[in-house]
Amino acid sequence: MVYDERYTPLLKLANLAIVAHVCRRGTPPFNPVALTVLIDRWCLETHSFHLPCGEMMVTLEDVAMILRVKIQGFPLIGDTESEGWQQRVEHFLGRPLAAVEAGKKWRSSGVSLRWLHQQFWECPPNVDAQTMTYYCRAYILHMFGTVLFPDGTGDTASWMYILCLWNWEDAGNRSWGLAILAFLYR
């Protein structure tokens, strides 16, 4: 999705401006062989990599330094009640979700990234503050679904964090780094 500089003040309030900048830069090129080796050496019991030179683990400080997210603050607790999630997302983004195609069911895991792209790819110029807020929220959902909290399908953004983003100042008091590290370990 296209980043708009008008999002910056809201992202600063939520303490997500720097991580948004890191995400906009893009990911470095991946070495598939090295990733496979790291995956093979990951130990679920200790949440560490078992390497020939010893054990290595990703720490909270690593997350804070790499992504530049806040690690102090209130814990980030997502809403896990799936009843009515579509209505909450529609209210959060200010638009109705796409109708489900015939023969398919709603996937309660999250918002379709394809739908987010179609609806919120680029914020139009000269929109009111509320519309710009919806576009910024969609950008954050996209960032969550593709970089910070991706799911196994790679095509949805979880709706469970939207309650933490209703109030920008409240979102700024959250420990985003702790949630990202916990998600990584999961």
C-alpha cells in the first residue's frame, strides 16, 4: 500500500511511525538456504537457535533495536471474540467488507489483504480527517498482516488488534515490541 505522509502524526501518537518507516524500506533479499538452516535449527522448547557456535535467541532488545518499537507500556491484548468481527472491522475502517462469494464462508481469521489493497491502496488528496484516519488504520492493518503479525495464509490481516488502535494515544502506551516478540515465538 502507498504510504502517505499525512499518516505520520497518527503513527507517531501510536508509537508506530518508525516501524512503518522500517516496513516501507522493504525487506532485505532473503537467502532461502540460510533461512532453511535457521528453521531446522530452531528449538521450540527454548525458543532459540542451536548453532555450531552455541545457542542464539531473539530477545526483546533485538526487536526494539531492529524495528524501533516501544517495549515498555501496557501489554497488547487482542480481542479474541470472533462474534461480530465483521461489524467491528467495518466500523474501524468506515466501509463495508466485501460480500462473500457464493459457496464460500467468511474466514474469521482476518481481513483480506486483497480487499484492503482494493479499498485503501492510496489515500486521495483533499479528504477529511476522518477518511484519512480510515486510510491510516488500513495501512496499519496491512503492516500488521504482512510484516509484524502475518498469518500462515499470507493473505489476511488479523482483526484482533483493532481495539488497541481505536484511541491513538492509548495505542502509543502499548508495548508493541513485546507483542511482536510473543507472536514470533508463537
